[in-house]
Amino acid sequence: MRIALCNEVIAPMPFPAQCEYAAKLGYDGLEVAPYTLSDEPHRMGAAQIAAARAAADDCGIAVTGLHWLLVKPAGLSISTRDDAVRRRTVDVMLALIDLCCQLGGRYLVHGSPQQRRLEAGDTRAAALARARECFAALAERAHKAGVVYCIEPLSSEQTPLINTLEEAAQLVDEIKSPWIRTMLDCSAAGRMEKEPLGALADRWLPKGMLAHVQLNDRNRRGPGQGEQRFAPLFAALKRHHYRGDVAVEPFDYVPDGPGAAARAIGYIRGILEAIEA
């Protein structure tokens, strides 16, 4: 199990400096938001991709995966009624699968709440059906690239589509591909799920649904900076022999991005040491 830092937390730093800082703190990798690398990440050239991968390799850390996939370019949506926009969006998603593979990542996390909202006069069922078609169109490419594409449940404050693990798991069941799965975002789960984090892991890991975990408190700060307790989650991950990655993803950086990253890794390493003792 590798511990990654979501790189937008320290995005003001150049990418090589991000890699160096994360490595010095004790992270195993960076989970990269593609928009931090380029305004058109789906069109990154081979030289730019190689430079990013080399920066991580030089610091002894990995690019574990990608998240915040559809921030750039502008105008994307998996739920819109506009067929042309959805086709363009799927093309970008397919290209990001390839980018993830080329960077050495092994998963993508599809959150992007603004790009899965309801349009005026639309129904949730119709928008969800269109989103399902977009995800299903990725399965073959993900298989070919050897990466898992994760549908991320987000809170209803962010988007009306796919708010619980149950809803995400239903989509995964309908798509019927081991390369399309779901994941646990702790902040969203703290707002939307009835069970605590450890119980959610106990429920969904044996079903083969959870391919990734993002660590953040329901208050949107880093793990250990709020009411949620993460030791039961890590105990469950160990109990079920979880071999995926976990990524620190606060949204409210306290005291700041570098400080939040430092506090989080210390908190997590402390939990792991206690579990293994």
C-alpha cells in the first residue's frame, strides 16, 4: 500500500519541486491532477510526459494515478444532452487513460463534479444514463492500458449524480468490466454514507469494488484535522489485504498546502506504525 499526495495541494511549486517535497516528507508518490501539468493535458507531448515521469523517478517516488480529470480543457461534460460535447469529453477521457499509463500510474479517479451536473429541464435518470455510456466507452482502453478507471461518489453538495458507494457500485455492475470500478473518498463518505469508514471498507472491499482511497475529513481538511477517525479504516484495509494506493486530498489547506501535506503524512504514518506494532 503506497501513500500518495494529491499534487494540487502543492501546485504553486514546479512539478519537479513537488516531487522533491513529497519525497522528503515521506510520501511514496504523487496523485496528479492533469490540469496542473497542462491546459490541454490530453494533448501532452512525449517529451513533456517523459520529463514529468523523470522528475518523479529522480526523487524516488511514483506517479500513482490521476484525478480531477475534466477541469481542463473547458466545456466538458459526461451528463450533457449535447452529443458532440459528450463525444469530445470521452475523447479526452480516453487520452487521459493513455497519459496515466505513460506516466506510470495505475488508476484514474473520476470526480469532476462540475462536469456531471444536471442541465435545466433534465432528469437525473436521463443524465445518469448518459454518464454510464461515457464510462462504459472507456473499459476497453483502460484494459489495454492496464489501468483502473474509478467512478468517484461525491457529496450532493457538489453534484446530483453518483453520491454514494451504492450508486457507484450499481454503475460498475451494469458496465461489467474489472477495469471500471469505484473508490472511497473519505470526505464525501463522511457526508453521504451512514456507515463509518472502516465499516464501508469491510463492506465493499470483499465485493472487489474499491480500487482506491482518498484521505480527507468530512470538513474538507486533511486526515486528522477533523472529527473522522482513520485508524479503523487502515485496520480494515490491512484486514482485507488491500494492495492499492491511498492518497491525501484535502481541499481546505490548514495551515497551508505544504503544511497540510506534512501534517497528513505524519498522522498516517503514526496510524500505520500503531497497527503494525
